[in-house]
Amino acid sequence: MDCGDIRQYIPQRTPIQMVDRLTDIKDDGAETSFIVREDTYFVDENGRLTEPGLIEHIAQSASALAGYKAVAAGAVHPPIGYIGEVKKFRCYRCPLVGDELHTTITMGAEVDGVTIITGETQVDGKVMAATQMKIFMAGK
């Protein structure tokens, strides 16, 4: 599935943009991909994407789904979201520059503009990180 230019769905831009493609969409979830680059904001001096970078990537993956749905409903600009809470974060390995992240997002309940999401990031079929987050969508 090709959803076109990811920049129409997320507000972030290089060097903090951490989603390259929206690869699949379901009613309550999506899949994204991102190739870790040397100039990515959250890459450390050892060429590893840090834990905060993994959290940001998962949040941006959720943002890509929200943006896709908003644009499909007629919005001109993607919504802006903020991480409200990170729960149950587990990092099993920090990806390296050149690794392609594949992330699955599932959207849960939404109350007063706050949505609970779960996300899992893999590289070559191996889980790198998993978490649950509360995302606040501005303007909702």
C-alpha cells in the first residue's frame, strides 16, 4: 500500500521526522516504516537510535494514522499530538543507523482528545521496543 508523501500526514520534518512511510492502514491500527539515518536527531555517538527516539518514532507512527484519517476526512493539515504518558515501555535493543524499523500501532479508547495507543517496533522480525502511550490531540 502506498499512501503517498508521509509529510501530508505528520507535522514533523527532518531531522526529527521519524516515519518514512505509512505501509498499511486498518480501522484501529496502522503499520509504518523508517530507516534510521545518521542525521536523525535521536541517534547517539555510537550510531544507535536511543530509547527516547524509539518512543518518538512510535508516537509519530500513531500521528501518521491520525493524520491519514484527518486528511481523508477533508483536513488540510495533520493534527498535532503530544505524548501525555508512556506506560509499559520495553526496549530490547536500540536499532543502528541503516536499520529499517517496522512499527505496528493499535489505537484504543479516546476520551476528551486523549487516545491510548499501543505500539511495537521490529527490525528484521525482531522486536526492538514495545509500549503503551496516551496521546493528546490538540484542538480536539
